[in-house]
Amino acid sequence: LQQDLQELKDCPAETLDGHRIPLWVNTGLITDALRSLDRGAEGVGLYRTEVPFMMKDRFPSENEQQKTYRLQLETFAPAPVTMRTLDIGGDKALTYFPINEANPFLGWRGIRVTLDHPEIFLVQIRAMLKASEGLNNLRIMLPMISHISEVDEALHLIYRAHAEVQEEGFAVEMPDIGVMIEVPAAVYQIRELAQRVDFLSVGSNDLTQYLLAVDRNNPRVADLYQAFHPAVLSALKIIAEQAAVQKTPVSVCGELAGNPLGAVLLMAMGYDMLSMNATNLPKVKSIVRGISMEWAQQLLGEVMQMDSAPIIVATIQLSLEKAG
Ligand code: PEP
Ligand code: MG
């Protein structure tokens, strides 16, 4: 197995008919990053910056953050590293910044918190920018966007942080900026979002939770949390189509991208890149290498006609087995 993994590492994620789909990884700890390189990741599609924040008992300083981010960027350079700005609230709590709410998933989360606390946001962006000096492989991504004004406000702060670090003498380029599509409202604003940013990335975990109104961590309704729900697949297809119209690169960084059955559908929908945890990457790559794009698109056409997630899952599974 070790040898198989080693061989697969250097093979491209390419279908039998020559369609390439870059496979990137999701990271949080530096150990994730190191493990990812072994597995042939072509970049980092989601670095969850709240993870290093959760390891502390107070907000990390700008300097501390800069060092942490530098390590991630250096580990992957020249490959791109997509850093998501702090995504706390919901299920992710910081002991030193408690948020107590009745409906945390519908409350003060992600960009909502950091736009209300620009001092936290600015320190983080400045640290990211400083860390990228000389490497220029940084991409910045905004979580939990539901209003266009949030993007405008965040961009304004990012430009301000960029001007500040340049004034301090850091020669850093402006990184590509992206928005996460993880709230249903964002699905219907792809054009407006794409006009403002360089890339889009679907957070399918939250998008599924919000589309189906099912808490992603509540065991009582776990049966209703269906990543292959027809409505979820429809939303994913609309996003890919709309992003293509806008000529804006779009990827998926939720768990669905690391599920081989999901990856096949997402590739067929036209997603430009998939980002997943390092453990799933070799499996997804070997599936991609065993099928053709034409086959995947035909399968997608079939499952988009179906009305039940279990049947959709069984159909993909069966088709993959038949395809060998
Ligand atoms: C998602 O929502 O799909 C996602 C990638 O972000 P997180 O799981 O960290 O909320
Ligand atoms: Mg999310």
C-alpha cells in the first residue's frame, strides 16, 4: 500500500480522457500540512486559521500569527495556500472569547464576528500579508458571507492592511481574494460575488446544513443531513454554472469533495478544483484516474433526475463498481 501511495503521489489527477482536476488539501495544524505533501497535494484549498487560535488561551499576537502562517506558506511554496479568515462561532468556540447564543449557527459567526471586530480582522490580515513576503503564494478566503456589503467591507479592510504593511516596509503583493459559498443566499448572488473577488469556494458542509435546515452536529437529525440531497446537488450545479458564466474559478472545500462519490459528481459539474483532507486525497485521485469525464457527465445527468439521496448514492456506487 505504501508503494501504491508513493506511485500515486506523482501521478496527475487526470481522467482517462485527459481532463485534469487539481486536488488540494484542507489543513489546520502544521502536521496536516506536512502529511499533505506526502500525498501529492497541489495546494491548500482551505487552511482553517481558527485551529491555531483554538490552541491558545488568548488571542495570538500579530507576530505569533505571522510565524504560524509563514510555516504553512513555506511548507507549500510555490504552491498556493488559501487562508480562511477566522471562522469562530457556530460550533467553533474560543475559551477566551465566549459567544453564548440560542442559535449559534444562525448567529454571530465567521465574517460577522470579524467585521464587528475589525481590530481582530486587521491583525490577522496583516500577519498573513507579512508572512507571505517573498513567497507570494497566499490566497485569502472569507467565510460565512451572506451579504454583498460584507465582501465590500472586508475588501476595504484588506486593502487597508495591505497599505499598512507596505508602509512598514514589507514588499508584498496583493493576494487573490475569495469568498466561501456556504449560505444559500450566496448561491443566488454568484454574479455579484464573482465581480468582486478572484475565486469562489463552496463550503458544502455548511451549505448542506443551511439548505436542509439540519444542524450538522445534531445526532437526532443526522439522518436528514444528506450531502447528496437532490436540492444540495442542484445548488452545487447552479454555483458551478454561474461561476463559469462569470469566468471565475470555483472549487469545493467541504467534505463532499473528499468523498470519492461526491468528487466524481463535482468534477462533472465543472468545478475547477477540489480540496479535501489529506487522508482522502489518494482515494479520490485513483477514482478520477479510472474514469472518463464523459462517463462522469453521463452519470451526473442520470442522478440529477433522481429524487432521493440514498438512491443517488447507491447509483453512483454501483456505476463506479461496474466501471471497475
Ligand atoms: C464547510 O462549511 O464546508 C467548510 C469547508 O467549512 P467548515 O467545515 O470549517 O465550516
Ligand atoms: Mg463552513
